Amino acid sequence: MDLMAARWAPSDGEFDRIDAVAERLERSLHKLSAPDDEMTV
């Protein structure tokens, strides 16, 4: 198997897109949700 032929080498533009997607995912993961532990008083 030719690993160099099978390896993905992203371009600068692709790295920029990866960074943008990662940033959006990071923001969406850190949103606080309303507490719902079913322990009402």
C-alpha cells in the first residue's frame, strides 16, 4: 500500500475550513442548557 498516495494533505484553504467548523462545534458544545435533574423543590 502506498501510504503517501493514500494520505490526505489538506491545503491552506481546507485547514481554514476545518478551523471554522471546529470553532462552531466548540461554541455549540459549551452552551449552557437549562438544568433538568428532575429534583424540583
